[in-house]
Amino acid sequence: MYFNSSKAGEGSGQWIFAKPVIRGKGFTITLRGNFQLMTMTLDKMLGIDYPIIVAPMFLISNTKMVKAALDCGITAAFPALNYRTDQDLREAIADIRAHTDKPFGVNLIVNKSNYKYNKQLETLVELKPAFIITSLGKPEEVIRQCKPVGIKVFCDVIDEVHAKKVEALGADAVIAVNNQAGGHTGKINPRELVELLQRNVSIPVISAGGVASVEHVNEVLSWGAAGVSVGTIFIASEEADVSADYKQALIDYGAKDIVKTTKLSGSPLTVINTPYVQQLGTEATWWEKLMNNNKWLKKYIRMIIALRGMKTIEKSTFGASYKTLWCAGPTIEYVHSVRPMREIIHDLTDGLEPANKVSVS
Ligand SMILES: Cc1cc2nc3c(=O)[nH]c(=O)nc-3n(C[C@H](O)[C@H](O)[C@H](O)COP(=O)(O)O)c2cc1C
């Protein structure tokens, strides 16, 4: 585990400063041997103040959270799947646009578990959010359709193999999902992953996972990342519509209480280790594993596991249930109260220089 202290402890993160890169107003210069590489940062790419995304979170992201992020000079994305019907998705986008013309994104699950994928993509190509974040599958079709209409495509990746593939397909940036991320987590620690991807691709690398303060943001940027994507700490925002028990759990539990389970979606998902999770176990059963290893059955089994797991998560996200399944990452360590989005965002941006308030010479 990257975080190793108890909630009460101080200075739990092992954030180590990397070799310096030169970070300017809206760009990063990474020194590599005899070469200097200039990477566009997220703030410049989107024309926002700070290179931060409020990350898309299944069931949790809502338009209040997106609007608050945009008002504070950062961006946000929400999963298209948070809306049951096409009309609901359209209304969510219209609601944000009625509030502001600042750039926001939508997350698309691009694997077979998302049976609404085709319609969602069609609607997004028509409504043109500033960017789409693809996760859990091959983004080829999304890139092919979105690039010509000016929608940027950022692809979730967990290693350099996938990063190189999406770069070759034409992705505008990769989101480096590390082993500290909440949700479907990665395998590699934050700094190693950013540096690995930087060596292997030349598109911007946005780091996802483990960020909860401006010190963390600065540190990740010092590794050469183009920005950060932050999810978990926003679950405990006033704007999130989740149950009071869920928010309280983020306060009461710490990093040591986060476990990864494959029981719910077939892929490792971070959850709080509640008594129900302990009872359930975190490993898939033998028959789930067996069927998961069968090429033909895999997609159907994954769909069934995902549907079953997501139903249980949905129940405990919004209401009281003895089956308490709360998805969150290790940064719950830093959550001490429920606060408005703008205060949580302030903790991430206080002291950062707003890129677009200063012209780059
Ligand atoms: C409760 C929860 C739900 C998530 N749902 C999604 C999702 O639907 N799509 C997605 O691409 N990422 C999802 N993620 C991952 C986030 O987008 C982001 O990568 C992650 O939260 C960053 O790590 P952090 O939680 O340490 O800030 C989810 C994360 C959490 C905590």
C-alpha cells in the first residue's frame, strides 16, 4: 500500500520528489538525456485555470458537482451511465450548459458491459462535450468519431502497453490510473506510472489516484504529469447525493481500510472493508474464475457479475442497507468532514498559479 498510516496519523503519504521538470504556465518541460520535451498541460489544453479534473464516478458524479468544479476554474467529467435514459443524459448536459460555457467531459465505458454504448456515443458526438474519457475497453470507435468533430479523447490506461496503443489510435491524452486510485484501480505506483508513460508516449499524461491536497498536485506535476484526476475526496462533498452513512464512512475509515475486490465487477475495485465486505470476501469464487477464464463465456460472466455487484453498490450508495458496499480509494485518509465542493477544490488549488491568467511568452 502506498499509504501506510492510520487515519489519526500524520504525513501518511510517501510522496517523494522526482527529478525536477520545468513547469511553466500551461506547459511542462521534461528533461530526458539530451532532449527537452514540452508537454501541453491540461489547463492549456482546455483553457481552464488549473490542471485538475473532478473524476467521473459511477452513481456519484452529478451536475451540481460538475458546475461547482467549473465555477472554481477546474474541469469535471461524469459517467454517461449515471443517466438511465438518453433524454436524462441530454438534460444533464443542457443543465450544465445553461450554467456555464466552461469545458467539461463525459466518461464512456467502452467495453461490452455497457449496453447503452452506441446510443451514448451518438448523443455525445451530437452534443460535443469538450472531452470524453474512455474506460474499460478499446477506444478506437470513440476516437474515430470524436476527433473530426473536435471532441478531445482521454483514455484511461494502467500501463505503457495500453498507452502506446491509444496514442497510435489518436488519443489526445492518457489518464494514468495508478495503484492508489479509487474505483477500478491500477497496478503501478503513481510516480513510477507517470514516468513510465512519459518515456513511452508523447501525448500528455494525466495522473489519477492518490491526490488529496495541493502538495500532492504539485508533486505529481513535478514528475511531468499534465494534470491530475481526483475522485474519492469529492464523495464527501455537500453536492454529492450519496447517503449520509457513505459520507460518514469516508470520515470514519482510513487508507488501511481500503481493500480491492474482484467480486463486484470481475476487475479489482476498491471498497471500504466493512463487515459486509469481510463476510463476502474479496476474491471471485472458483466458478466465477473458471468462467472468467473462458474466452467465450467471459464477457457474459463479467456482465452478470457487474450487474449483480452494481445493484448492491447502488443500494448502499443511496440508502441504508446492511450490505454496506462503499466504493472509495485510499485518499479517504484525508477526509475529515463533509464540505462544499469549492472548499475541497480550494485545498487542491490554493497556491497554484492559474495558467490562463498569465500569457505564455
Ligand atoms: C466511487 C468511484 C466510482 C468511480 N467510477 C468511475 C467510472 O464510472 N468511470 C471511470 O472511468 N472511473 C471511475 N472511477 C475512477 C475515477 O474516475 C478516478 O480515476 C479515481 O477516483 C482517481 O483516484 P482517487 O479516487 O484516488 O482520486 C471511480 C472512482 C470512485 C472512487
